[in-house]
Amino acid sequence: MHIPDDLLYTKEHEWVRIKGKTAAIGITDYAQGSLGDITFVDIAKAGNAIEQFKQYATVESVKAASDVYAPVSGKISKINGELAIHPELVNQSPYDKGYFAVVDINNDKDPSRLMSAAEYKKYVEGLS
């Protein structure tokens, strides 16, 4: 399982890559592996406001449909449109080509409520 050091994580297995006031968001390698082959991704529209730890997307896989929660609050500035055509990108490249959206962050305190890579790794190891 791959857990990049430069990202922050939620207990619901979402990740966020923060650069200044924007953040790319998606689901972790652990999440995509647990879901199995992803067949459909439904994401809130660009321009929509999202709230930390509230549902903003749904992922369907061969195993189940799952809600995806926002790791930070803000306004969605960009959706990864490739996921509508190639949802399998989430399985193949969860931290790069399989990102879900880019968000303009509106709460500077949100990152302090997330786990570091080391904390997330320990959390995931505790699940098994």
C-alpha cells in the first residue's frame, strides 16, 4: 500500500495535497484497494461549496457504492473530468491521475484536523 509523505489524510481514507490556497483531493490507495474495481465516480459540480468531512462524491465499484467525504472545506474549482470516462484511473493512480477535484480552500484550520502520512499509516495498520 502506497502512502505518500507529502499528503494529509482522513479516517475515511481521503487524501489532500495542499498548495497555497488550493488543494487536490481524492481517495487513498487503501480505499481504492478495499473497493475493488471502480466502475463509476460521481462528483459534485465545479463551483459547488463543500464542507470538511461532509459527503461530496460517490464511488461505485464491483463490490459496493461508497460516499466520499471532503478532507477540506471550500469551493470546487475543477473536477477531474477523466474519471467520467475512465473511472479505473482511481484504481491505477489514486494520488495523481485518479484525483477527484481541486478545491479553493476557505478554512485555514482544516489541515490541522487531518492526519500526517505517518499517523495515517499507523491508523490503517490498526484496522487489520
